[in-house]
Amino acid sequence: MEELKNIEAERVFENFKNINQIPRCSKNEEKISNYLKNWAEEKNLEVIQDKAYNIIIKKSATDEKKKNSTLILQGHMDMVCEKNGDKEHDFSKDPIDFVVKDDYIYADRTTLGADNGIAVAMFMSILESNEISHPNLEVLITTDEESGMTGVLNLNPEHLDGCTLINLDSEGEGIFTAGCAGGGRLSININTHKKDSVYNNAFRIFVHGLSGGHSGVDIDKEKANSNKLLGRILYKIKDEIDLKSISGGSKTNAIPREAEAVILTDNRDLVENKINNHLELIKKEYQVTDPNINFKLEPFDSDNKKVYTDETKLKIISALNLIKNGPMKKSTEIELVITSNNLGVVKEEDNKVELICAPRSSVESNLIYFTDEMKQLTELLEAEYSEGEFYPGWEYSQNSYIRDLAVKTYKKINNKDPEVIAIHAGLECGFLAEKIEGLDAISFGPNMYDIHTPNEHLSISSTQKTFNLLCEIIRSYEK
């Protein structure tokens, strides 16, 4: 795009544009992985592609005095694929288009993929440059970070020689992340039983207009969760309806923005009044943090009157309302969420309604307690509990060469101190710390906003500054 021509870091944006032509939703990274492998081979760089489609690209040091130093640059190739309901877009084949507005790059009503595509673009620009002095570089680009971290989980650390790492999967210029929460996925599965409804009229309840966000870094911003709001509404009208179907959210690591239920009732006026009355209360509750919440009740064409039994209906509504959501424990020392949960997805499949959660915590005992609570709730509902892989947290280190170098370099360039923090989101540094003995790591990145939502946008100027900072750290690295 012309707006991104003849500016600093032009190659970064060109590389970002190129990778955004290739499908790269989590768990569907083969095409982007092959693209990166072929790109590296065309540049005559050593490249390893493993069975999980992780990519490692190596480039030798630029001069003799740096040949004994190795630095790992790390990010992930997959992206969260979210779009607005009114946008026709096939993430399996359609490119992500850039929309430039002032200093920001957006996509057209889809996620942009700057998380973490902009990191990949920066790494490519460094690898193809002959003007940046650097030690031995190992660029590690993993798969499936957004949906389970199975890429880094299956990484063979023997492919890497370095033990110092810069992760570029953070979203705030001037903020260095030096620790993060662990977490995982778990779900409650409710077996569904059906009956014929005594009611004749079907309607769709649609919860929409929510802002959504990242289930880690945005969990403390009091954003509404569409699945929880739908549960609240269904409880208010449960005695006037039968429940036919329910769904909400699409990604466990995104705060859900939309949810819907199909109901049958012959008391539309009463149901609509109850919904509207409760909607007014909810709007007041979220008037500052999520002001565009809305509910819609509309006729629904249904070819049959099959609905959940009353027992199944009540189990679903109870689960929606009783599963804890949002921050559950905060630090008393710093501004940091310690433990949280996001009820990210509700879906029906194979005669079961599945409620999928993404709990996070930097305290292992808190995660154990929450999973125990969920197991007890599952038992009370006579449902089924399932648990996916949990990923480890990344503990803050008192002594860190790369952190000190990053802080020193940032201060030199900007004439001010950066902020050093631990975050509630999950980063791959936790897994890598388990795999690479003595790992010394830091994470940073440019300003980007509303990640994991169709409003995701990236600052152009901040990207340029972050790229310059990364290059300067690489030039100064001597360990």
C-alpha cells in the first residue's frame, strides 16, 4: 500500500503484507510454515521444519568477535481468526487486507493477525538484511500458540544452541514483559435429551454489540462476556420457554462478543418484556466498559418442535451462570491479575452442549483449586468433565542479562526508562524455560490494540520504533 512506502521499516510492512496473503489460523499452519521454509531456502539460510510445522531459521554471526554468541528470536505464525457477523470472509483461503487509518493498520472487519505476524515480519526483515550487525541468530517461529501451544510443546530443543531469547509476542511499546501466567483449557459437557415442545412459536435471542478482547490481558477491564449475559437472560425467562439450541463465542482465548439461543414460547410479550427490563440493568452495569451491548428477539423458522428436556435446559442455564468468569484473585502488591477464567465457547455437538473455559494463573495452587471446583460443579450437574493440556507460567528472574540490555538500550534510544512487568496472558517463554536449561528471556512488541477481535489494529510508528529497538539490541548483544 502506498501509505506504507518510503517509510522506516518499509520491509517489515511488506513482509507482513506478504504473510497475510496466506491462511494461518491456529491448527492450520501448514501453508504458512511451508512459505517460511521456502523463503528461508531462497535466501540460502539454514532452516528446520519439524513435524509440528515449527520453523527454525539460522543465520551466522556477521563478524568474528560475535561468532561465539547466539541469540534466539521467537514468535508464532498462527493467528486468531475472528470476523464480524456481517463480513463474508473465508479464513482458509482469503487474504487479510490492510486498511490504513492515520497511524494504524486495521483489517476489514476481521482480525488483523498483527498478533503475532508483525513479529514474523520483523524477523524476516532482519534475516534478509546485510546491514545489521548480529551474533548467531536462531529465529524460532512456532505453531498453534493461540489455541493450545502445541507447537512449542512438541518442539525439540536440540535444534537450538542458544539460551538467551527475545520473544516478540507482547503488545505495548516501552513495556518489557519478564514473567507470565500459566493456564490451559477445560470443559463441561452436558448430555442433551430432547422432547417435543408444547409451544408453537420459535424465536432467536441474539446477544451482540460487545467489544470482546484478549482473555488474558483484557480480563480485568470489566468487559462483558456474551455467554454469561445469555445465561443471565435465560434464567430470567426459563419458566416461559423451551430451549432448542444454544451457542456463543468461537475462541477460548477471546472474550466472547456474541451468543445466541433458539427458544420456543407462546408468551412473546412477556418474554420480550423480561429481556428488555434486564437489558436495561445490564446496560447500566456496563455503561462505561462495554456500552454497546444489545439483545435481539426475532422470529426463527424451525422445521420441528424438538427442544431440550426441562432437566437439560436447567443444567445448561445453571452451568452458564455458575461457572466463574473474570478475575478471581489479584495481587496485593502490584496491578496484576493472579487467577482468572474465561468462559469462551458454548457449542452443541454430538448430542452434548460443551462449555469451554480458559483458566489462567501464575500460582499453580489456584489453578488446581479452580479445576477442583469445576469438577465438583460437573458432578452436581451430572455432566462430564474434560481437560486439555495446561501450559506452565514463566517465573520472573531476579538476574537477567537480556532484560538489563533491553532496558539499557531502550533508555539510550528514548531517554526514559521502560516499564518492566509480569502479565496475566500466557507466553511461550514458560514452555521454552522448561525445555532450554538456564533460559534468559525478555518479551516486548509494538503498540497494538483490541487483539483477538475484528477491531485489532497496529500502530505504524510504534512498529517502526520497536523494530529499531530490536535491531539495536541485536547489534549490542555480546553474551
